[in-house]
Amino acid sequence: MKFHRTPDACFANVPDYPFDPRYHILKSGLRLHYVDEGPRDAIPVLMMHGEPSWSFLYRKMISPVVNAGYRVIAPDLIGFGKSDKPTSKSDFSYAQHVDWMLEWFEAMGLNQVLLACQDWGSLIGLRLVAAMPDKFAGVVLSNGGLPAGQEPPPAFVKWKTFAKFSPVFPIGKIIQKATTTDLADDVVAAYNAPYDTRASKAGSRIFPALVPLGDNVEVPAQREAWKVLEQFDKPFTCCFSDRDPITKGGFQIFQDQVPGAKHDLHRTLSGGHFIQEDDPEGFVNAILDTAKLAGV
């Protein structure tokens, strides 16, 4: 497998991201980057990003959760951030990403994990929960889901078409358009930083096509995962935003079908799709409230 490793120099001017880089080498030889802050014996909060972002997205949330007494772990998915980036779209599949993250998760030896996820962070993160429900103490979900063959919303169809056919793919500007916050120039540049070559964007380009909406090879696996979630009785909190056209109303299926979601901690956050930029405090509060309910 051919892959690109973004030079460290590309990240030299990334603002407000003082976290030491940590790396795990997967069996495939790919290097996976992750942030690991806070006491090693504290309850871990796993913050999983989506596409086309990276762990930089959680920079406003990591320290507040650490300061509350938790250990925060924020990986970069393969193809994103400081992790290695396969340069062929054919190297990416939903199942492969789940396998890569399962391998890393097991190597980390994590237990009593509280998952905080959004976008593709939920598609992959919730599959981890379904594969190892005993390893998780709870879930906090924002602007994401676990689709299993539903028809895609019109906003997603437009996004999928753009990702496939647009001659340019300006990741920083894409993040900006999906937030309600006016991002500073250096923040937009930070979202662009991991992608110093055209080929390094292969993952960002192909991910929309991998979402299991409609007739998709991953639908059976998604349905199996849902069978586990329908028995998951640990705290499961939804904190979707009020201005995301892609995931609007997506919380309802979880509140209806996940036993652990039968509580009154659900809330609506203020902002667009990348709520970590628009309402990080609200997301942090949802995490801490869910942790308290879980007794961790």
C-alpha cells in the first residue's frame, strides 16, 4: 500500500494545539497519530473526529475535559491529520477503517471509555462500541449516526457529488462553510495543514461514498451493530446542533432505540455541522454530565 506521511514542518504553525504527538504503528505498517492528555489512570474520554477534519477539531475541548479529571485520547483516523494517508481511494473502506481503529484501541488497553463522537467519528466509534460494549461506560453523540441503508438526505447527496467531482477540494474552506463561527485564517490553514499533496486527500475525497446509505456493502454489518446498540443500557447522550442540514433529526433513532438513551440529558447545541468549533463548551458539558450519570 502506498501512503503519504505529512512532514512535521507542515504543522509548525498550527494554533492552540500544544499536545505532544503520539504514534502507533499498525500491522499494515501505517502510522496512526493520537493525542493522549491527562493522568494515565483516569477514566478515558475518546474523542473521535470525522471527515475531512482531524483531532485539531477537538483542541477547545481537550483541556477542559482533562481539567475535570479525565484522560482524553483523540486519534487521527488513517488518511487524516498526522496519521499516514494511503494515496489510492481503493485502499479505503468502511470495514478497513473499523479494523484499523479496533487494532489501535485494543493495543491501547482501554476500559471504562466514554466515547465522544461526531460525523465519521460516530460511524467508526459506534462500531467500536458494538464490537466491544463492555469496554465503554457511555456515549456522547453529536451530528452523526450509524446509517444502515436509509435514503440519503439531499444535503448529503450534494456533498457526496462535490467530493467526487469537484476539481478542487479546499478542506479548510469546507470546514468553514460547515460552521457558524468565523474561523481565523490560521485555523483554516490548520485544517489544510495535513494535506500538502493532492494524493494525500484521497481519504477525504472517498469517505462520503463509503457512508452506508442506500444499497451499500456495509449495510448488513451496520444492522448487526444496531442489534448491540439496541441492548446498550449505559448512558447514551445526544447533543446535536440546531443548524446542521445533514444530520438534522438524526438523534431521534438513538433516543427511541438505545436503552441507555432513556434519560433527560439530551440537549441541542448551537451551531453547524462541526459543533466542536461552534459550541465546544456545550459539547464538553454533555460529556461531563454523561460521565457523572455513568458514575465515572
